[in-house]
Amino acid sequence: MGNDQSTQRRSALSRRTTSRSPSGTSTPTFKTKSKSTSSSSSKRPTSKKPRRSTSVAPTIASDESSSIYEPQRVVIIGAGPVGALAALYFAKGGWQVTVYELRGDLRNPENRSLNFTKSINLAISERGVNGIRTVDPELTETILEAAIPMNGRMIHDLAGKQSSQRYDVHGRFIRSIDRSYLNGALLDQLEQMSNVELKFNHNLKRLALEKSEATFEKRLGSGEVETVRVNADLFIGADGAHSQTRYHMMKYVRLNFSQEYIDSLWCEFHLPPHPTTGDFQLDPNHLHIWPRQTFMFIALPNMDKSFTCTLFMPEDMFKDIVGPEALLKFFLTEFPDVVPLIGEENLIGDYLKNQKLPLISVKCTPYHYRNKCVIIGDAAHAMVPFYGQGMNCGFEDVRVLWDHINSTDSLTEGLNSYTLERQKDLHVINDLAMNNYVEMRSSDVVFYG
């Protein structure tokens, strides 16, 4: 399926009619202030409200000389969805962009299993869609063609009864999208840009911010490693909950940090299309939830008419399931309607093959150090997935970060105002996600998305 996805993405991108600049990038669409603006009038307002409507794409002037300060060199650590989107913003803003990723290129199917630390499916909301649309409306439409609208939740009780709960009386919805497709589409777009370099198998070992220098270990095919040192005007850490960027930045700034693991692990299962008709076996326009007080099972639709399912359950309960017979007994007792949909053999195979992974919540502040470094996405605010806003908040980070950098007199001022605006909102939504786990698993009245 990996090769098919890559072909589909590239075919969709090749059909786009976006005009190209001589450098090969899309015609710039962001706008920067003129240098002639006086310092008194160009200062950022003290209000924390965004200065421009989120529904209108900002524009980047194609003439770099009109910027307050010249576009520079940025190094982005992490090539996941958030890091890739950040690279797209800065590349279209005229910066020289290099993206370093610890793992191999996820677009290569051989690397897929090595990258299996995040859910295959994501729920993308308007918060996340707007982050992409602001920088590239056409790419947004290409991506959304591969997303399935979910108008509400479908609650499954023990008797197999299904109850639909719509998200919104006005018909608004969230979408289910394959994480690897979304990530691959962003990377494919970056690969077309002459001012972007993608470097995989690079492990960040040191970040000497006083020298604006990062040291990476490049993993070679022979198993050996090569030391690589790079300089940049700005380092952006989008390297996840266990961020090495954040770890090194802590050496320079008094960063308040906390992390919390919840008592549950998660394990994924694949619910295939109907074996005879090839159609969806469940309503594809719902997020399906089987709440069982202290644990739950969920299912999100895929474009190939399958569902990606996840079991969230306390670690001790996972330990109690010893062997295939115990697993089948558990599912037949707690999720009897799921067993015939997945099939006993597939259920056992997925459970034995797939990891049982932890869930972590991270809070920290500030998100930056002077004009040298900033962290975004899970590196700054990893959250449990029960509010469906982890990646969406990361995409919003990128849009808001660019807005601040692009609207202030200096990089230092832009990063400082970014931290001040984001930290309170992100701490709140982090708490909401944590609290929503209790709601989702313990009640028929759940709130997700």
C-alpha cells in the first residue's frame, strides 16, 4: 500500500497548476513588512489576538529585500507532519531550509515498521486544515481528497446496539486521514523546492546554541556513523514528546517542564473491508467508540474501506491477557461485535505483532531560547489523543509561529511573543485531552474531536 500511496500523492501533485518561481518553489504567497516602516509603528501590538483572519491566506512578498530582516537559514529537527509543515512555511518565506530526521524516509515501505510509534490514523479538524490552507490552499485540497468526513461518534454498547452522536448541529465535522499519506504529501511537496534539503537517518547529538551549531550522527548503510556539524540562524525542534531539541535547549534557558504517563497503553488492530462486497463493515462517517468504563476500543475509517482500530487499556489488563485463548475470551466478553468484523485469526495476529505503547502528556515553558531555537508540536506540548487535537495544535503552532516571526521587528521578539501567546492555550487543551479520556471510556456520553 505504501508504493500505491506514494504514486497517488505524486500524481495528485503533478496535476496541480500552481505557478512556479524560477527557483522551482511555488509562487510565494506570504507578505512581509517593508524596511521603511518606523520602529514605533512596526512594533507588535500587546493584544494576544491574531492580527489577521485565519480564513485569509497571508502573502509572502517575492522580493526578499522588502523583509524587515533577510530570510536566513533554518534547521528543522523532525520530519513528521508538524516539522514538514514548518519547513513548507519557511521555504515559501524564502528561507534556506534543511530538515533532519532521526529515522529513515517513511515514504519507503521498508521503513514503515521502524516508524511505528504513532497512530496510523489521525483526526484532522479545521484547526489543522487551516494550518495547511494558510500556506498552500491547493495542497490542502489534494490532501483532503484522501480524508473521510466523520460527522459524529457511534457508540457501541455491550449488546451491540449503536447510538449516533453528531458533533455539531450545523453539520461541521472532523476528518479521518492516514498519517503516512498526510506526512508523505508534505514531504513530496518539500522535495520539489530548490531551497529545501531533506536528510534522513540523522540523530541530533548536540546543540551548541551559543555557536548556533548542531551536531548530528548520520547513520550509514554499513552500520557506521558519520559526524555532521551544521550552522543555522534558527533551530526548530519538531522531534516529538522525547525531544532532543528540548533536552539541549534546557541547558540554556530555565525551562519549566513536566511529563505524565497515564496508566493505559494502546495497541492497534486492522478491521478489513467486507470479505464479499469489499465495502465498509461499519458506517464510515462516524468515529466508532466502544466505551467500557476503564478501557475502550475505537475505530477510524480508511480510504480503502478498512478501519484502523485502537484498544486503550490499563497496562495490568494487557498483562492479564496471556495467549490467544485469553485474548479471544476478552474480546468476546467486552467487544463481541468486533470479533466477526476483524476475524479471530487477524485479531490474534495483530495483538501479537503490534506493540503495546504508552501515552504521555508533556507541558513546558518557555518554548524558545532567545533568537536561536524554538520547539513546536509534541516537543512543546505532547498530549494524549483523546481530544483529537495533538497534530491539529501542532499545525496551528506552525501558522502562529510564522505569523509572529513575520510580523515583528526581530526574531527574538517574534519567538518571545509566540511563547506568550501559545503557552496558556496549549496547557488548557492538554488538560482537556487528559480529562476527556475519563469521559470517553466511562460513559455513553463522550466528547471527542
